[in-house]
Amino acid sequence: MSRVLVIGCGGVASVAIRKCAQADDVFTQMCIASRTKSKCDALAEKLKNKTKCEITTAQVDADNVDELINLINGYKPDLVMNIALPYQDLTIMDACLACHVDYMDTANYEPEDTDDPKWREIYEKRCKELGFSAYFDYSWQWAYKKKFEEAGLTALLGSGFDPGVTQCYCAYAKKHEFDTIDTIDILDCNGGDHGYAFATNFNPEINLREVSAPGSYMENGKWVEIPAMSIKREYDFDGVGKKDMYLLHHEEIESLGKNFPEVKRIRFFMTFGQSYLDHMRCLEDVGMLSTTPIDYDGHQIVPIQFLKALLPDPASLGPRTKGKTNIGCIFTGKKDGRDKTYYIYNICDHEECYKEVESQAISYTTGVPAMCGALMILTGKWKKPGVYTVEEFDPDPFIEALEKYGLPRKESYNPVLVD
Ligand code: NDP
């Protein structure tokens, strides 16, 4: 018997909400609140009479802490599920602390305005000290650890697939398969085809910021940064086939480096087709990925936000996307004194996802773990005061929930390694 407040009603949130509605033995009441209330109403209407969960909707500007506090105090949820954008992480965490409610999200904080001089000063110091220059990092949310501990509240960060399930796979490998892990390669392959020359599978602004940033990986506890897309490998993915993949900076490398300090190298690869890369390079060259406002005909326009308005809404890709995703982790290390390799991954089919929840597999593979993370907190399995990432909890109940709600794992004890 739990009451949750979901903030956001985009591609990922819509899947998480539908999955919460499926698990209506735990999610008995849910309020869907977002900037555009009509989207929340439309989804609530679709779920009417299909679930025992009592669903209400609300409008909220999650950049505004006072509005959030009013909403949370009015609804009195057991948990706030932040599935809006990373820009809102800190305001929602502040509101949860003020109202004494547990918190979770699917991506770590990054600011909307990367020209803000106060933020920029801290960012530039971090770039120099840590050695990676992505706009997002965990420091902002880890800074809340003491406040959540003292309040006796749980904050779960990054409960999507990557971050999220990938860290659960790491905790699972450490618990069941290895005495020591030497290397982790996270491989994210999307073999889906939506038929557009260019579109992003989740929020375009967040996605394009992520993939146009320099790549980086962790070696012996230190960051190694490389120019964007400069390390390329080909890999033959189960269920998908051969794809080119590129080394990217990704947020879970940071938390895994902290929580698994013995691991000598942690890398993240994502597949991209040539058309996607050509479009992205061109858009970047002409300044369309910039987050700095320009003056156009008396209006202030942020180029990447204008581009977002032109691109297909990721939520609209569902009915057109065919093919599969394959996301997982390859480990090398030792068990009982012997060298060992292990690959754990999930394969998800875009069309099957659409049949079940009217959404493509990228939103599905993120929305299901968001619901499962909430389930872990609400059922007390992952309840401990403080601010945590997924690998800091027992992986077993989460893996079990993922299997039950649509993301079963596959394993290989003899995987092809990435050189
Ligand atoms: P969308 O752009 O589809 O949805 C974002 C939602 O948040 C929209 O409903 C939007 O409202 C709402 N929103 C935005 N700003 C505000 C605000 N100020 N107040 C209230 N609501 C707001 O994004 P996605 O669903 O693609 O992504 C959601 C999250 O999931 C992101 O944080 C993304 O980084 C993360 N993600 C994580 C992954 C993982 O594996 N861990 C993978 C993919 C995504 P409106 O309808 O008005 O725009």
C-alpha cells in the first residue's frame, strides 16, 4: 500500500507510470505531475479501469521548490519519483527534504544554464581536479548525503538502465561471480531503426549534450579524457549483429570508480550509425548544439532548445522503431585464483515494447528500472538513510524485479572482449 508522486510525463516517465500501474499491489495511489498537465491527464485516462492504482494528476513547475513543497505536502506521498529532467534533481531533492519524503531519479544533476558564472566556476575547478569535462557529475547530489542521513531519508540516484541496471550488474558480478574484478566494459547497443535521418531516443537536449562531450574512462582510479568519438570498436552483439561503438563519458563510471576502487579500468561504449554521427557533427559545427542563448530578431533563443523543437519527439518514435537493444557489462577478473570473464546483458525488442506500453525500447529499458527502483524503496529492500547509487544496494531483489517486469538478463562465460 504505497502512494507515489511521479514528476515528469515524457517518454521514460510514461513507461514507469504504466509499469507502476501493473504493480498495483504495491503502487496503490499515484499522482502524475508535470509541467504540461494535459499529458498527465491523457495518460491517466488511458490507464482508467486498467489498474487498481488510484491515479490523479497535477501541474507543477519542478524548477520551483515552493511549488514542489505545496504539491508534496498536499499529496503526502511515500516517495517522489523524479522522471523529469536532470535540471530538476536539486530542486526536487530540496523539496523532499523539506517535506520529509524519500527521493529517486534516473540521471544525475546537470544545470540547464551552463553559462551561469557561479556554476561555471565550480565546474571549471572540477574539470581541472578530476580530469573530465562533461557538464554532469555526482558531486552536486552527493553533497546531500549528510542531509538525507540526518533526516532518515533514502535518495536513490540513477535508477534507469545506464546508469542503473548496469551498476546492478556490477554489484551482481561482484557478489556472485568474482573474488576480484579487474576491468568493466559497459556496452550499450541500440540496433533499432526509426526510419528518420536523424532523431534521438530520449530527450534530445540531454542526449546531444551527452554524446557530443569528450569521451573519458577510468584507469587506476584516474580519469583519461579523449576527443569525442575518437575511440571506435566493432562488436558483434547477441540479437543485433555487428555494430560500430564509440567510447563515451558516462555517469556511472564516476560512481563505480568510487564504489569499486579495486577495478583497474572502467569504460563505456555506445553504438552509433554513421548518419547519426554525420548529422551531429554538422549540427555542432554550425552551432546548433550550443546552450548559450543568441539574439534572433529581438528574441533570445537557445540553439539546442530550438533544435529540440524541430526534432521528432522521442515518445513518437515508438510505432516506427524496429529492431533490438542489447545493453550490458563485460567483466574480467579472478575467481578462486583463476582468470575469469563474464558478460551479463539484456536484449529488448522495440516492437514488443510498443505492443506492451506504446513506447520504444530506450524509454522501456529506462522506465522499467525506474519503477523497480521505486519498488525496492517502497518495499523496504533498498531503504537506508543517505544518498546512494544502484551498486550500493543488494542486486538480487532488483534483478528479480527486472526479470518479472520485462528486462530478463542473459549471461555468457566466454564473451568476446573489447580490446
Ligand atoms: P522527456 O523530455 O521525454 O520528458 C521530460 C518530462 O519532464 C516531460 O514530461 C517534461 O514536461 C517534464 N519537465 C521538464 N521540465 C519540467 C519542469 N521544470 N517541471 C515539471 N516537469 C518538467 O525526457 P525523457 O523521458 O526522455 O527523459 C527523462 C529522464 O530520463 C531524463 O532525466 C533523462 O536524462 C533520463 N534518462 C535516463 C536513462 C538511463 O538509462 N538512466 C536513459 C534515458 C533517459 P513537458 O511535457 O512540459 O516537456
